[in-house]
Amino acid sequence: MNRDQATQIATLLKQNQLTTEHTTDSVLNASDNYVFLEEEDKVVACAEIKKVQWYQWEVSHVSVLKPRRGLGNKIVTEAEKVAKQKNAKVIQCTIRSDNESSIGLFKSRKYSQGVTFYYPNSGNDVIIFQKTLSIR
């Protein structure tokens, strides 16, 4: 990832209601945690993917430049691919309860809805979704 890509990712992340600001430098410092898609040298989708436990990875901050073009599905596919390559057994995400498009995306990808909790830092109810990546 180069600096221009990191800047574009930080800009995409700003459209989400995040409690932490992502800057070019913060994205660059965690560049191994990001997957992104480009079209004509422009970042059109990104997500953060990171290890939570030896068996569990989390995909977060899925962001797309233009909704409804299948980019969310493509970037989650890429995130799952990275998690599988790194031996993940389970992948999870947390989604604001009012984010219907993200909920629809992850449900369509066979993620199971888990518990809902209130996150006081954002003032939002958040739902945990999980998917098994390793099936015998």
C-alpha cells in the first residue's frame, strides 16, 4: 500500500460512524490489516481484517465508494480469503443495528446474527455477526 492508497482508504472510512478517526498515517501504520479494491487507480472499496484469537478474525469498517455495485460483497470476499489464508476458523463483524445495507450484505453471505449490545462510545446498538470458515 502506498501513501495515496492510504489517503483514499482513510477518506472512505470517514463515511462510517466510527469512534476513532482514521488518517493516512494510521492506515499506513496498520497497512497489513487492510484489504482494498481499485478501479483505474482509485480505491473503490476497503475493509479492515485482523486477528482476534488464534481461531477468530474480524472484518470491520467495510466501506465502498459507490453503493449497490457489488463492491461490498467483493471486499468481504477478499477479507474472508485473507482470514482463511491465515488459518482463521471463524470470522466476525459488528454492525450498527440501524445499518440495514451492511446487515443485508453479511446475512446474504451466510453470517449468523448473534447478540446485540449498546456501545456507549458511539451511542449505538451493535449486532455481532459470525461465520464459520472451517468446516470438517
